[in-house]
Amino acid sequence: MNRALGIDLGDARVGVAASDELGMLAHPMETIHVKAGRVVSRILEIAREKGARTIVVGMPRNMDGSFGPAAQKAREFIGTLKSQTSCLVVPWDERLTTVSAQRSLHEAGKNVRDQKAMIDQVAAQILLQSWLDSRA
């Protein structure tokens, strides 16, 4: 299996996670600050560096499964990524990934307020791990 990236989109930050070479485990990797620009180009750069063949992008859904305004932003982002890469770009349900990331960091003794960038990476890791597990 080829490596994959997990992307947790946000208005201020984008969390990035990468799978191991076997495609079994996801690891938090980087937080990209949206204000700095270059979000798409940085993701594509990471994909090249890691040899990723798949980019899994979090698709925001409401708890009832419907799509809200954030989902439209995600669809547009996915369209932009698809137009600029030969990687497979996969939308993936991201419900509760940020909540799970906050809980995991809190349980590890981290101050969640001081760990915003890490929360985005862990949310991307949880998202990617969910996708990897679904393929196992």
C-alpha cells in the first residue's frame, strides 16, 4: 500500500497527518497556517516528499449526516487539489475528530488551549487512521 496524507481543514489552520509506509498507522505531521497562504502548494509538497498517492480530506458533516456551509468549502478545496495533483483525493467524514483530538491531548496531560496547532494535526491523524482502518 502507498502512503497517504490526512488533511483536517480549518479556517485558521490545516492539520496534516501522514501514514507509515505500510499504510497501517497515521502520524501527526504538520500544521499549516492559512493566513500564510500556500496551503495547497504545501500539501502537494508534503505529498511529493512522502511519496503519498492518496490525500484524504476531512468532509465536515452535521451530526445528522447532512452537509453544512463548511462542507462546501471542503468540496471547493478538494476540487482545487484534484486539479493540481495526480494523487487520489478522497473526502472522508470528519465528525468529532477535533473533539477526539482535544480529549486525547487532555488525557495525555497537555493544556488544550496551548495546543491548537497540535489539535489540528491530531484531528488529521484521527481522520486518516479512520480511513486506513476502513481499508484494512
